[in-house]
Amino acid sequence: MQTGLSQAIPEVLWNLKKCSGICVIKYDTVFILAALKVLFLANRIPYPPFRGDKLKIYNLSRRLCKDHELYLIAFVESREELKYKKELDPIFKEVHLIYQPKWRSYVNTAWNLLYSAPFQLAYFKSRKMAKTVKSFLASHPIDIIHTQHLRMSQYTWDLIQYPRILDLPDAYSLYWKRRKEVQRPWWNRVFDAMESKRVIEAERIVIHFELNLVCSVEDRDHLRDIHPIADVKLLRNGVDLETFQYKNQDYSRANTLLFTGNMDYAPNVDAVVYFVENMWPELTTKYPTLRLVIAGQRPIKQVLDLATDNIEVTGFVEDISEMYTQADIVIAPLRFGAGTQNKVLEALAMGVPVVCTNIGFKGLEIKSGDGVFHAKNDNQFVAHVSALLDSESLRRETGQKGLELARTKFSWDGIAKDLEEHFLSICLD
């Protein structure tokens, strides 16, 4: 199996000893990399792949397992989730699921009031997880440990005998910084300020990992600024072009806006409530028949209460790609968060034009209008949506530019190869 670095591996690496599973072999003028033994440590079981932290590991491991030997240790918070192990068995050589019910995590969080760790880390604290990781490593010759999220860093930061990557979905301190700056009820702001301070301190742990990965240049630059001695590089979020397959989008329609996401997730709830309260009235005055579809699992009461004759709250949707085929414009009016937004990448892959706030846009590294229009304030957001509703040619041009970007820049196939090269880079360091 050739890697993108195969032509660049110097001869001195032939006798590599640091990683037990690597064998660099010369065949004529080409170098071949034998299978790596990789342990993935995840804060949630990566199936079904309906949310960001599940999507990434599932899509990457599904591709990497063709050439490498993968193992998974992950949390589940309900016994019902244990049934998904059979879906992961074809991908991972071994799957170890640690059951920790929500009540236990809530107890951990309550006790954490007496301590200074972030509540996010306390929620995922588990003696059983720590014991399982230790036992697994004692009996398996692992070459590299891939730790997902700051939440799981508490189990691997001190395992200095192993090459380790900390894969951060985003710069967590940036997420909390933005969250505390948004005008919300005072009790939210008090908690956000406290957690933000704790996260910044806990995030210093990144200096103990050989490599830290984030999904956008914005997050990378933020972490490099506040933790300058840490090695931080880019691993983009992607989109599965098989699941979100372009189906000849009908650009002649101009009547349906779509917002997707897990509807118990604070940034999504805030975004859609804010949009309906502050921008929707102006749009429906100009376009009386305009519809808004809010599609995503576990909608909380605050979201359900938004439903009207022209606002539909779907709840869980089995095939979310179908929602994109029915949409004319996808909106992403987030006011806080970090990283890149899966809803935006999925829309690009389906050829649907997007209007997006500042959150997540910079990380795309594209120009406004190339699939996504960037709105810096409410007025710009409404103006971009209106311009798209008024022009079939603009919808078509924007959607097709986005489709090309999805295929060339955000395919999981290419991103999996990038991760493979990151593995190789720290194993051969």
C-alpha cells in the first residue's frame, strides 16, 4: 500500500524500530508501508454516524481499515447502543464499549463543583474506561493511539511510550470563548464564563501529545496562539459523497429553507431560535409562502415550540440526504461554535446553496459565494437569502460551485489519506 509520502521516505528509516507494526520495504524505487496497529479512543460510539464526533471517526476508520489494523474503545450511555457493535465489527479488529449511563455522568458533573476540571471532562470520567485502556495496551502491541476530543485526553496524555495524536473536532477554548460572548440569559453566561476558564487551563494538555489535529485553519491558529509549544496541524472535516450524493438539484424552486443538526445541541438551538425570532419575520413579509424546515434528532421544547403552518420541525430523519434534495437554500445562522459545520459540507455535496454566519465559514477556506454566502450580520444574512430566492441563476451557480468544492476538497477519501500521513509522520519522528 503506497502512501503519499512513499517517495520521500529516506533510507535511514528502513530499520525503523519505534513502531512495532511498521515495516518499510523497498520494492524497486517504491516504498510500501505495512499495516499500522491503531487504537481509536472515542467519547461516543461512532455509530450511527448522525453527529459530528461520530461522523468523523466512522468515515475515517471505514477507509483506513482497508490497509491498517484498527481497534476501538468508546463510551456508550445506553445499553441500547450496544447493539451497534455489530456494525463496527467489520471495521475494527476489536471493539470495546464502556457503558456509562447518563446518571453516572451527571453525578460526576455534580461532584466536579468541588474541583477545577472542566465539566466536559468530568462528564466522561470513568475508572472502568481507565482500567480498560490500561489492560488493552498491556496485551496489544499498538503502534499509535488516536484520541478523540479533549474529553478523552485524560486517558492518554501521560502514555509517553506510545506515539499519540489528539484529534480535536475544534479548538474547545475557542468554542467556549464565543459561547460566553453571546447575549443569553444570565445563568447561561455565568456557567459559560466558568467553563471557559476551566477549558483553557485543561487544554494545556495538548503540549503532551506528539500531534494535535483540528478541522480548520481558524481553530489551528487559535490553538497555536494560546499554546505556542504544541504541535497543531490541520485535518479537515469531510462529507461522505456516497451518502450525500448529488441528484440533479432542481434550481427552479425557491420556496424552502432548511436547517439541519442535532436539535438538543446548544449552538443549533440558539441558531434556529435566533433566526426565527430576528430574521424570519422580515423574510416572510417579502415571501409569504416561504417555508422553513428544521430537521434533526431530539428537538427540545424550545425548538418544537417554533412549529407553525410554514415552519416544520421534523425530529429524527432516517435519511437526512432526502431533506437536502427538497431544500432550495440551506441556512447556518450559528452565533457560537468552532470548527466547520457538517450541515454546510453536506449541502455543498448535494449542490444546495448555503447562507452561513461567521461561525465555521473561515475554516472552509473559500470565498463568499463559492457554494456558501458569508453573512457578517443579520441584515447581510437576510439579503443573501433574498438574493438567492430571487435568482434561479444565482442558486444554480452557487450550488454547482459548492458541489465542485465538496468533490475536490472535502471528500473523506482524501482526508483519510491525510490522517494516514499524520500517523506516519509521528511514528517515524
